[in-house]
Amino acid sequence: MPQYDFDMFTIGAGSGGVASSRRAGSYGARVAICEDNRIGGTCVHRGCVPKKLLVYGAHFHADFEDAAGYGWSLSEPGFDWKKLQVAKDKELERLDGVYRRLLRDSGVQLIEGRGRVVDGHTVEVGGQRYTAERILVATGSYPFLPEVTGIEHAITSDGALNLQELPRRIAIVGGGYIGVEFAGIFNALGAKVMMLIRGDTVLRGFDDDIRAMLTQEMRKKGIDIRPETFVRDIEKRADGTLSLLTRMGDTLEVDAVLYATGRVPQTKRLGLEEVGVRLDARGAVEVDEWSRTSVESIYAVGDVTDRINLTPVAIAEGRALAETLFHDNPTKMDHTGVASAVFSQPPVGTVGCTELEARERHGEVDVYVSNFRPMKHTLSGRDERTMMKVIVERDSGRVLGFHMVGADAPEIIQGLAVALKCGVTKKQLDATVGIHPTAAEEFVTMRDKRPDPVADAAQDLGHNARQS
């Protein structure tokens, strides 16, 4: 029987890689993990955590304004971008130390450096080769930059989190979750924000009502959303100003350009294709339901597989793999009913099918929508509304999707995700007593169905036929 240095060698110490390695180590496996950056990966250092800290910081602007409606008198507040950045970086440094300790306490050996697969059982890091019975690829993804003249003058989300100065004017190219989150942050902190999107509304792929509602609320906050706008080239002037030329011939002048045009699986220069690991057209590692690649001894989890690119999913995939390989507990990750949030302003929470998906997969559905002014703003005077939506399979009464735009949406949807996983029905929602006064109670008090567009269209056809 071959003797290996380790039972598992993990490439990438992000959320999925750390979770899988720690779980395997706790079961007595000999595990090593390599990383050429901070420990914790994109989520901890270049994504979820620093972004959420900036979102918290940005919210104080509105909170100070709202306080006046509740009797508070405040002197004009001031904001120090550098102070927020220092506090954020200090927290990230702390988390790096926490992750190192978690790996150490689980018996996982950390090898610092970039890993490259040599064969099905060998990884090379910094010129040193290590053998392992199994190799786990958990290298995540990186921001995508399109081929645009002058693109070197643009920044990605990585750069946006580390700007030394708060830009006075910023153009954000892309209307996905990263784009809308940074648009909310910079707008709330006082920057003039332009969003250049290819469609009519933000958040392509989300429920249409969510998209329309958030687009409307962002515009009300002063964000200049320009639909069907494409950048032809970017020029940098002598004074540092960036000039964007659009395909329509418009010229836009800003101090920074943030491209939020998606992320790409990090598989370059890993040696995967050379050893027979199949990649798809986007460069993602192809895996089966057990996270195994086309090479029997090599596995992959997280964003590098381009399944559902969310931190908790990467963690669950990694832990399922450790259970399967090292705890005699075959476990598959269930990718259905995964909730997600967008920390826009206002935030979005969603789980289950969009209305379009529900109609395509389940046929006739009933849709319940509530749009209201939150109680908080009856005194603050802020012009912000909340929207909630429930999609129900007509025949069974089973809820297929919950969607929300408004304060605390992610916190509220998390609980509803449990209900959806348990097969909650509209009848059970109706039988649930709400907590009053809360926004969340609206999910259990909606009674009026929205008119069915299919039935309405049929009725109109019939009416027109009779008229003719």
C-alpha cells in the first residue's frame, strides 16, 4: 500500500478548504493546507466580512438623519474614511490569527505558498513536493475584468475595499450583488455614484419584483443608474480624473471606476488540466455529487466548482467531503433551498424559486405581494419602502419561494429558509401568529393573491373575441 505524507492535502485556505481540513483533522486524518495569501480566503479578507463592516459604517449616515424624527438633536456628524479602514483592517488581522489557530488546534499543518498539482497524489509548494492520498482543490474565484481599452485604470472589489481615499465620484460597472452593495456603501458615505448596467434593472437572475423594487429604492437614494450602458474605453487624465467613453458616445468623468462584472473560478496555473482534471468552459472544476473530479483522488469544493458561490455552501460542501472520506458517513451536499442575501441599501433576502422559475417548473402558482412603508419611517420621514413576496404552488399549497427587499431582510429570510426546507405550506403560514409590531409578521398575514397574468391574458383574449 502506498505511503503518503498526508491523508489529504488542501490547496486554498478559504472557507471551504479550512472547513474541510479542520473537520478531517478532527477525525484523526493527517491533513495539510497551503495558502499564498491571508488565511480565511475571499470571504474573510476580500468579500463578506470587510464589505459588511463597510455596510455597517455606511448605515450611520441614514441613522443620524432618522434620529431627528425621534427627538434627537445632533451636531453635524463627520466621517473619516481612513479611520474606518484602519478599524476594518485590524479586525481582518485578528481573523487571520483566529483561522491559523483553528487549523493548528485541529492538527492541520499550514504550508504557506502557492500550490500546484503535479499528479493525482502530489502537490508542489515553493519547490517542495508533498504527497497525499487525496487532494482537495478549494482555491475559490477572483474578480473578472473584461477586455476594455484602459481597463488597467479600473479597480475590482478587492481594490474598492482598500482605497486610501474615499472617491468623490465613482462609476460602478455591473449591476450584480457586488455592484449594488458597493453602490450603497459609497453613496451613503457621500460619494456621487453612477451605475452602468447592461439591462433595465439591477440583480439579473433574481426575482423580477426584487429587481424592480431595489432599482427604484436605489434611485430614490440618489444613485444614478444608467441602463443598457456599455464602456468603450477608459482614459486617465493628467489630474487623475478618469474619463469613460460609452458605446453611445457619452463621456463620463469620475475619480474611480469599479468593475463588478462577475467572478471567475481560480484554476489558472494549478496544473489541473495537465493531470486530467476536467474544467468547464468558464474554467470551473467539474465535480460529481460527492465533489469528486474526473481524477479519482482529486476533489474540489466552493467557488472553484461554480455551483452555488456562497460561503456557507463552500463550508457545507467541505464538511460533507470530510464526513464522507474520514468519518465513514457518506454525505452529499444538498444544493436545494439555499437562501442568499444582498447587503444593498435596503438589503435583499431570498430563498427558493423566483416567480418565473416557479411557473416554469411547477405550472400554476399563486403569488402574494406586500409593499408598505416601514413603521420606523412614519416618524423618520424617510421615503423608503419594504416589499415582501411569497410564491405558492397552487395545487399543493406548498411555498416555493420567499423574497424580500427592506430592512432586516437577510435576518428574516434566514428563518423562512428553515420553513421552506421543511416544506411549509401557505395554510401553515396563515395559521402562524405573527409578532407585532414587526415587518416579519407580514409574511404570515398576507391573504390577497395577486391577479394571475396568465388568467388575465386569457380573459382579455376572450373578451376581445366576443367584441369582434
